Amino acid sequence: MQPVLVYMTAENSDQATMIARELISLRLAACVNILDTMRSLYWWEGKVEEGSEVVVVAKTRAELMPSLVERVNAIHSYDCPCIVSWPLTGGHQPFLDWICQETDALAG
């Protein structure tokens, strides 16, 4: 099992919390961190936009990414939400094991 870190953005804190609760309740993530009020500048529909967003960081397993992406995309307000992941190639092994244990379908 390959643990991964998932970076997402949300429109506001309420949406970030909804996403986090959904991922945790479905065991698609072991933990989700919400970092309020990030300033974003980006291209959208041919022009530069600027606004505030909320960062959502989830800890999960690589094999759950298709289900996680599908679920977040289904409940997100954006047409094209940011949902990207990075493999965790090192770290405190008990924590990495915990991520895998808590995202196991048979957990709990």
C-alpha cells in the first residue's frame, strides 16, 4: 500500500469541511487538514482571476485516489476542482502505517 498526500482547494471553509467529513466517513482518507484563507491567482476562461480559497490536505492510499477524485468531484462546487496527489516516500513509519490502516475498508 502506497500512502499519498492529496492537495485540494475549496471555495470556502464550509465546503472544505463537507469534503473532509465525506472523505473521512467513507474511509477514503485517514485524516484531512483544512487551512483557511489562501489567496489564489489563476487563469480561468481566458483571463486572470483572483480570489480566496481554502486548502484541503488529505492523507490516504494511492489505490483510493480514483474513488476519492470521483467523490470530491461529485460534491465540489467548482467545474474543475484541484485534486492532486504526491506519493509519501518516507517518514515516520508508524504514521504511514496508520494512514493505510485507517483507510482499509474493513477498519472500524
